[in-house]
Amino acid sequence: MKTLLCIALLLVQPALGKVYGDPKALKGGTFVYGMGAYPKSLLIYIGWDTISGMIGSMVFDTLLEMDPETYDYLPRLASKWEISKDKKTFTFTLDPKAKFSDGTPVTANDVKFTFDTVLDPKNKTQAFQALYSSIASCTVVDEHTVKFETKTNSYSNLEKLGGLYVLPKHVFSKGDFNKAFNSKLAGSGPYLLDTVDHGEKVILKRNPDYWGKDLPQNIGRYNFDKFLMKVIPDADVEFETFKKGEIDFFTFSSAKMWSTQTDSAPFKNKYVIKMKAENKYPAGLQAITWNLR
């Protein structure tokens, strides 16, 4: 249960100036996560699935992040931002301390490269091309300033732009972008790509030189030294692996499993504590959808 508490601290995004993580939290250890299938790409812009999304959130920083309680926007790569009166021009000023894991500064050219590359029709980034279809252009103002013009006035434009995972141009401009980030990495986030065993596992390691570790909202976060994600294609096998303590996290996708298969020793001995928490968050449904094409 200690591990589950740690991951909750890791993923929380607190309000500016607040410290949600414990500054005294111990750092170290490996968090083991089971994934049902190996992603088609480790890069979120190509993969567009749960695993590539997890990797993206730990390896690449976004321009902004959002407080989970107030939904206020917080600085990340961008230390400040401005919105025009007509709410169609968004200007971001990058934190001059921001850098990629190889020490290269994050600049406005990296932001523009990321935006242009994601919207390039020849790249397999269709989900993000649809997401950013309301954005008309991205312009470099100076080394640390970038400006976006939008086609429409929408409440979601800042959310879309603030959530842009910025890629290093000097890395991803080389070779075939559609095959990128399966063996190389230089992100600006708190973790680095450590080991790739295609079809089997991916290991991320904490970056001790992470530029944003002293941001108020990051204190007490990112405590695990490593994240091991290994393929376990069968949910029943994954559950048995979880009960044995060989993985540290399991998501119940079956109400029957939750109700009838949680009376074994790990639960009775309270190695795993079964809890219920109510909320009003709308949940999806489970279904089988036939492909009739």
C-alpha cells in the first residue's frame, strides 16, 4: 500500500506555491507496472494510448499544467503567458532555466518545431492533428517567446496549447519522425528512457538533473528511481502477478473480479487494502464493438 500512496503523490499537480508531496519523502526503489500490450510507439504523438501517454507525461514537460482542485493553470516550461483581448492570440514566455536532459536549453524553436511536426500531414499524428485543428499558426517571437494564433475563440484553446509536450528539435528533426523515440531520448521531464526491450518492457529512470525539480508543485514528487513497465497481456495473469507482489499497481476492469476475487490472502492480511471511494466523475462503459467494415 505504501507504493500506491507514493504514486498518488507522484501524479498530483498542485496549486502554485502549494506542496502536495512530502518534502521528506524517501527517494528510491522501482515501481513496476503491468501493461496489457506493447505500444505501437513510445512517443505519445504517434502511440496515442495509455502507455505512451504515461511515458510522455514523465519524459516530456508541457508548456503549462493544471491544478486538479481549482483548474487554474500553472507555469511549467512557460513561466508566464498572455491572452489577447479577443482571446485568439496566446503568447508564452519560456522559463530560461528549462532544459532538456542533455543540457540543451528549451527554446521557442523547439515549441514551433513540435507544433509544425505534429501538424505535418505526412506524420502519423492524426489524433493530435484533429486536436490542434483550431490553432492557425505558431510563430517564434524571440528565443524564449512563442505566439499562437487560433481560428476560433474557444475555452479549450489554452488547455490544448498548455498541454503541448515539447520535443527537442535537435533530436527529433533527424530521421523518420514516425519511427522516433523507440530507442533515443532527450526530454525535458523528470524521467529518462533507460531500457527498451521491444515487445517486453520499458524502463524509465529518474533524471537527477531535472530542471524543474525545485518548482513548488514538484517538491515531493517523482520519488521512484525507476519505472518498469512490462507486458502482461492477460488480465487474470496480471491480477495474480499483482497479488504476489510482483507488480505494484492493478486497475480492476471487471466489477465481478472486484466483488468475488478479493478475499485471498493478500487482502485478508491487509497487504492490499480494499477501499471504496465515491465521486461524481462520469465513467465510461464496457462493451464489445463490432468492426463492420
